[in-house]
Amino acid sequence: PSFLSGVEQAPADPILGVSVAFRESTNPNKLNLGVGAYRTEDLKPYVLDVVRQAEKRMIEADYDKEYLPMQGLAEFNEATRKLLLGEGSAAVAESRVATVQSLSGTGSLRVGAAFIGKFMPGAVVYLPNPTWGNHKNIFADAGVEWREYRYYDKATIGLDLDGMIADLKAAPAGSVICLHGCAHNPTGVDPTKEQWAAIADAVESNGLVPFFDVAYQGFASGSLEEDAYAPRLFERRGIEFFCAQSYSKNLGLYAERIGAINAVVNDKETAAKTLSQMNRIARAIYSNPPVHGARIAATVINDPALFARWNEEMGEMAGRIKTVRAMLYDNLCKLNPDKDWSFVTRQIGMFSFTGLNPNQVKHMTEKHAIYMTGDGRISLAGLSQAKCEYLANAIVDSFT
Ligand code: PLP
């Protein structure tokens, strides 16, 4: 026996476990709609043209591999907060944003969670119900208590705004409210501009602290501006907040682990002190972040020609997802015209929340070799036009 023999097997990760099961399947029709990673029409991973171009320039520049400072690459940090808040941001101009380059969205959320645990003792984080599965792990492992607020309305397959506002109003002042900046995962249901205003009102009047998770800027709608609407609105209204950013999806840099945690605050001195403490948290976890992805992102954002090409490529990726959404919708309507399938085209981003229950999901996988998460979420980024009819058949079959 080992001194560790009492350690229990951890449960499979509900999202990453789907890919493991997919790889093991020998069914030739198998389709992986579990993990949120973009695929081409041939269902192959895609490296963006701008990423290849930036990497070529980086090789030519013959950079060294020295450690970055704890907060990361200066050019990246500057570029990433501008990308988030826009060129006209007062907070950026007035140095009121503390930015730490961190390990993609997840690592950035984790540094933010540790900061909350340390400097906002007793603060509870409110997560939307449902939310990306890892949010709960991230806050729990950082020792921060989380609760849920109402978000998704099963009956309308839309936003439960009244429930959400009521829950925000019931949260104690100083609570942290996790908000998906765009393309809510897993539902694909986002607030409208009017609804964001109502959410900002509730946050403001109740003294809550928003924590935006922006994992899909530019990837959801194809427009960096549109997808940053909510954090920019909050900044204009003078609301202080945290924001985690990820370049996994919009630059396809999944494995490079590039992202940032920002604190947008009311004065420069607070931003500087916050930055110093976030650095200290990073120092004790991983010391300093990896440089490769930061150089790629900074090169693409700061070079006008690459930036323009990146916007085109995001438009292409978002466009391909919209095309398969429409095609899936048409096929579903053809197969079962009696059911209202309009939620498929109303939802935003790479996911569709189908409403399939865990038993129906099991049927999708066992009978049709369609791999997806147990909550009924499918990633449309893993769907091709050629497979739309096959998927629609399986969905209709699983619902009946
Ligand atoms: N937040 C949300 C809502 C996500 O959907 C994801 C990725 O699926 C992430 C954060 C973080 O991903 P990463 O750590 O690869 O940036």
C-alpha cells in the first residue's frame, strides 16, 4: 500500500471527459460536439493565418527566452486592456486598470478568485445558473464561497431577467457577480442592450462588484466592439469591476494559455496597489506567465495590417458557426415542423443549449455516436455543413 492509497479517484471532468470518450469510440460517424474548440468545415483544428504570420516575424526577430515580469509582457498588457475597453476608454487613459497577463481565461479567473479571497474577506461570488462548469471549481479551490443567481428560463429558452434582477437585489452589498461578457456558456443566451442597462442599475444600486468573464470577444458576433458592449457600458457608468480575458477562441491560441485579469477601478493609486497584489498572487502560483502567446497576441493587435486580417478571420469563424446554426435549424424544422426550433438560431456564440436531458444525451451518444456534455449543450464549432442533417436526425430521434 502507498501512503496515498486513501486518495479517491476524481470524477471525470464533465467537459474534457467527453473528448476522452470520443477518442475511444470506433464508430465512423462519430461527432465531437463536447469541447468548445473551433473546427474547419473538414472538422480539423484551425491555426489562424495571423498567428502564423506573427510567429514568422517572431522567429525573424530572434527573441530571447528570458523571464517575463510577474504581470507579463508590457506590450500585451497595454494591448489587451485597450482591446477590451476600447480606444476611447477613460479608465485606460487615466491608468485606472490593473492588468496581469495570466494563463488564459481559467488562470486569469483563478488569480482574480485568489485576490477576492484575500482582499474581500467574506465576499460571496454569485454565478449564473447554469454557468461554465469550471467556474465553481475555480472559486471553490480559491476558498471563495459561491452561490447561484437565476439566469436561464427553461420555458422561454431565454433570459430570466426578472429572476436575475431579484437575485442581484437580494445579494448582500459587496458581493461579486460573475457575468459572461458575451456568448454565455452553456446557454448561448445573452442579455440585450436594454437588459444590460437594467443589470447595471441593479449592480450599482446594490453596491455589487461585477466580475466579467470575456472568453469570446470577437468570436461571438465577429465584432470585437459588439462583444465588448457590456464591460464598456459598465466602465462608462463608472462601475468598478474585474474582467478575465481569454485568447483561446478568438485567436485560436488554446494551448498557449494566453489571457489577462483586469481590475478597473476609480483611481490610479488603487490600480497600482491592486496590480502589486495580483503580482504577488501570481508569483506564488506560477511566478510569471509564458511569453509565446503574449508576443503573438501583442503582434496581431498592434500591427494594423495583421489586426485587420484578424478581424476578417474572426468574421469567418463566427460566420461558419452561424451557417451551421441556420442549416441545423432548417433540418430540424424539416424533420419535425411541429416543434419550435427557433432557439437554435436565437442563441449566440459557439454553443447551442438543446434542452436534451441527461437520458436523451446518453441516447445521442450511445445510438448516434454524438458526443456532448450531459447538460444538453452542443458546440456548433465542431459541426460541419455535411453533418447537419445527421445531427438533426439524431436530435429529433432523441426527443421522441
Ligand atoms: N470562461 C468561459 C465562459 C469559457 O467558456 C471558457 C472556455 O471554454 C473559459 C472561460 C476559459 O478558457 P481558457 O482557459 O482556455 O481561456
